[in-house]
Amino acid sequence: MYLDSQGDNRLEIILIDDSKDTSQAFGHQIMSLSELIGMELKSFPFTIAISDPSARKEKSVQLTKIGGKPVSLISNEATIYSDVKYGEGLIVMPGARISANVVLGSYVHVNFNSYIAHDVIVSDFVTFSPGVNCGGGVSIGREAFIGMGATIIQSTFSRIVDIGDKSVVGMGANVIKSVDAGKVVIGNPAREYLKD
């Protein structure tokens, strides 16, 4: 999306999709990134609604490089405590609940009906799919993907659960111990998924 170049502060929403097979969606124009670049805008606000953390990171770099300024979109149907700190480009969907003393990095997605308890640190480019429950005392690394309906919780009050950078917590998994960077965990209790 961008503010038009005439400076009249009119907000126009444009969807960027390099694999587009139509020119409109949801009543909004679709264009490729190269078409946006061709508009030679000096500055424009944007948000990235891509669930894949690595793809979101790549697009954020491309868009800021051409003058884009990330904006956060927080639903007025979400509950967020006043002491929550967050970076730019945050998206929080309806029904999400974020408790006290939470830090959310840049370009984090907190999807429909997800819950983040107290004392949680979420790094940049993390995706919480719909219905995720994240208990207190959890740290989530950069570009981690948390699948739909997953639960992450400490097994004891004294042990922090760390979800490593670029790890994946599968849909419906119940995580009670730390997950190493780059690993995929599934099941109840969550265990590493090993491809055959």
C-alpha cells in the first residue's frame, strides 16, 4: 500500500504479488514488485501479510530498499496489555491476546485467536498461526514458525523454553522443552521430526 505521490494523504491499498494471475483481489489492484518499483515513489507505508518468515524477511528488505516504511496493523478486536513492546511491521489479528511484559520483534505475525502469556520474548519475523497458545517464560528465535493450534509451555517454573531460530513447531504440537535452531517438532509431547 502507499500514499499517493501528489501528497493529498489519500491511502490506496495495492497488493503486491509477483505470481499474479489477475489484476484485482478483494476490490484492490494487484501489481508485481517491479511495477511498484517503476512507480518511483519516494516513500510509502507497507505491511507484509506472508506467513512464511523467510519470505517475509526477503520482502521487507526489498520494500525498505526502495523507500518503503513498515507499519503495524493491530486489530481493535485484539487484547494487548499496555506494557507490551513491539517492533515495526507487526500484525495482530482479531481475537489475539498478548499479556504483560511481552516483547515482540519486527515483522511478527500474531494470528487469529492466538495467546501470548507474560514474560515472553518473540524475535523478528516470527509467525504465530491461528490458535497458538504460548505460556509465560518462553523465548522464540528469529524466523520461527509456530503451527496452528500449537502450545508452548514451561514444564517447570524455573526452566525457560527456547524455540530456536528458523525452527518449526508443527500444527497441534505441545512443546514443553527447548527446540534447537532449524529443527522441526511435532506431536504430543513435541519431538523432532526426522524425514525418512
